[in-house]
Amino acid sequence: MIIVTGATGQLGGAVVDQILEHLPARELAVSVRDPRSEAARRLADRGVQVRRGDFTAPETLPAAFADASSVLIVSGPADPEPHRAAVEAAVIAGAERIVYTAHMAASPESHFGPARQHATTERDLAATGIATTSLRNGFHASSAPFMLGAGLRTGGLRLPADGPVAWTAQQDLAVAAAIALTDPDRLHGTTAPLTASRALDMDELAEVVSRITGRTVTRTVVDEDEYRAGLVAGGLPEALAPMMTGFFAAARDGEFATVDPTLADLLGHEPRSVEDVLTEALRAR
């Protein structure tokens, strides 16, 4: 049986949809924090077995992963401890394989905090002694509106110096994860970066937003101290500010710039562009 964690979230839910296109629901179970949620009930209505599994309550995980042949661990907040608990529980449950949604920049030396934490989890995976796949996902294009911040409303982006980012659609990454779970010969070990076909910096994103909205969006480079202060003043918890400034430092250093054909080969067509994703996101506002 395939177990998918985080199945009520965007990426996990999209993975479930992809799997159900190829396998009957009886071959799939999901591990969710709240089985009583509306999203969980919808999965149950489709015949999927819904189990309670909470990374922050490790005692719930062995039962959530029972009878697993493969477990997809959809990564959450940038803390390796819950991921470690999930990896350990998958091994205890007797899973033959673990698939993990990592990041294209995963490295102990990354400027971007979450990428360092992904590297820690990849080390934990390597130590399990069972088959594992670490999906080195491109930077989620759905996070671009958040990174652009208030500039989407004001028309002025005040951001630190950056570099190109391979903004990649979650829907395409969900297809890759489903392939890893259902056709493991195609994706195993640590993958090549799973990215869209183009990397864009913030100046180019401003041009994209201008085309979509018909309103000129300009970008001004500010220093990181000013940017950090603006984030905190706008309500961002101060503890999260280093992650945001780390993103720009990593982008300047080229950590998100790689584009690779692997995702396109898996899809059988070009991945969705960040312009497509932003068009949907901005029109939904």
C-alpha cells in the first residue's frame, strides 16, 4: 500500500489525485493531522483510507504507516525533527521505500534555511538502509506571490538583490512524486533538480506581473536590513525574517538558478511556466 502524508495540503492532495488516475483507491492510504477535516472527508468519500498521522505527535505515525510498501513524506516547515520522526516511523512500519519532497538547493552550506534542513533529512534517509528517493523539487511557483509581497498591490517591489529562480509548478511536481511512488525505476535516490524550463529573477517577475495585470510594476533594490525591518513591521514573525533574507542570498549565489530537463522528460511535455501559475493566482484574487 502507498501512504501519502500531508494529503490535505496543496502538494500532497495533488499527488493523491495523480495516483488515483492510475491505481484503485484501495491501494492508497493517507496520513493527515486531522481526519475529521473537510478535505480528509472528501478523500474518504473517494474510497481512500484516511488515517491520523501527525509529525509533531510521533506516536501517531506507526499506525498511520501500517502496511506501507511506500511512504511519501511531504516536507513541512523547516524543522528536521518532525521529518526524522516520519522517516523513523516508516522504517518501523516496515516500508520498503520512502519518497521525500526535498528542494533543489538542499545542502548543508545553503544560504536558505529550509534547504539546509532538507539536507539533514536526506542524511537521515541515507541512514535507513532501505530504498529512498529524494525529490529535489524546484522552487514552488505558488510561493512567488508571497515573495513579491506588497508590491503586487502597490506596484513597487522593494526587495534585496537576487538572482534567477527556477519557479516550478506544484502540479508538475505532483506528477513527478506520483511517478516516484508508482514507477520507482524512473526516479530513485537523489534526483536531478526537478524544475521548470526557465529561471527568472525578480526584475523579470516584475515584467511578468506587469503583463498579466496591465499595470506597471517596478523593482527597487534595497539592502537586507531595510527589507527585514519592513517584513517585521508588516507582521511577519521576526523568527521567519532570516529565512526570507536567506532566500535572496541563496538566489544571488545561484542556488535556485539550475534548470534541468528531468521534469519535462517525466511529464512528456514542457513544465508549466511561472507566468501560467501567476496568471491563475492573480486572477483568483
